[in-house]
Amino acid sequence: MRACRRRGKYLLMEFDRGTQLVHLGMSGSVRSVQNGALLRKHDHVEWQFEHATLRLHDPRRFGAVLWHPVEDGPVEQHALLRGLGIEPFDPKFDAQWLHKGFAGRKTPVKQALLAGDVVVGVGNIYASESLFRAGIHPRAAAGRLSAVRCARLVQAIRQTLTDALESGGSTLRDYVGADNEPGAYFDLHAAVYERDGQPCRACTTPVRRIVQGQRATYYCPRCQRV
């Protein structure tokens, strides 16, 4: 393997003859194991190298492993990657980028964030949290956000993701990282996610839960006005 990088939710393992695209789904992980180690239940894919063995472990099988041969051109042109938006920590991701990307969209801003064609990496949990920090109602039409509100949302997205990275991330309650430690974002930072009925940390108004696009959304009706 020549290199390993990430694009959106995909790991890109680069080889001389092509690139392996790996999506971990909700519960997948890639771990280094000793050569010849016994397979565990839910170990589905194995990569053997001269000095290491990697295994994909995925209890729920929501992930994917795909091959993109070098003859097919740059991996960025793969059907799963070419429509992805900008990375949230890219210097080009700013209020102007978000405002332009949302222009004319009647879609609720929460769903526009999850679509991933304007910015990637803002999943369901972090979308709710970012919108709370920015003071934006999740049902607000994306195309009606002003440049000022887009600037607040960009800052909120970056800060939310930074906090999550520093605390080990957040996903399913039973998931652990490579160090066998669970992500602590829920306990340390979550302001609204999975807190429906509990008092808002800013104003004590009960947090509400709605469903958008079959995904749960959490918000404070007082702090986040349409």
C-alpha cells in the first residue's frame, strides 16, 4: 500500500494498481492484528502485508469495500466520490461557499447538510449540534439563510467537529475506537442530540425531537427560531 487517506466517509487505500474504497458504515473498524490471528465474528475483509495484517470488523454490515482500478482514472472521479462536497476543514469552506451552495434550495437546512454535496462530514448527530450552536432552526430553508447565518453555521460546524475529534468522536453507544475507548462526545458536549424533553443547556426550554428524512433531529425551539 502506497498511502491511506480519507474523502468524506470513505477510506482510500492506494496501491500501484488501483485504490480500495472502504466505507465503515455505522459500526465498522479497520484494525491491525497479528499475522495468523484467529478470525473474530464479524471480521469480513482482510488485507495481508509483509509486516502487518489489517481486518475490517463490522457487526452490522452497513459498510462497503470497493475496488477502483488505476485504468479507470483518478479515484476522485469514482461515482461515489465525484459528487461529494468540500471537506469542513478545507480553507475554502467559508460563508461564501456555504451561501452559494445553498442558494435557491427549499430543502430544510438539516437535510441539506446531510446531503453531502455542499459539505461532507456533517452527519446526523453533528448537524443537530451545529445548528443549535449557530442558532438556526433545522426546518429553515437552506436557500433562505443569509450570509451572516451561513458564517455562524460554518464556525459552528468546525467547532462541533473539533470538539468531537478531541473527545474521541460519537456514534453508536456500544462502539469503541481503536484504543477500545468509547467516544465521549455525548457526555461532554451534546447540547441537544438525544436530549428531547430535557432542559436546553442555554435557556432551560425543553429540547424537542422531530423526524426529517427518516432521521431524528433535536433542537431548542427558543434558541433556534425559523
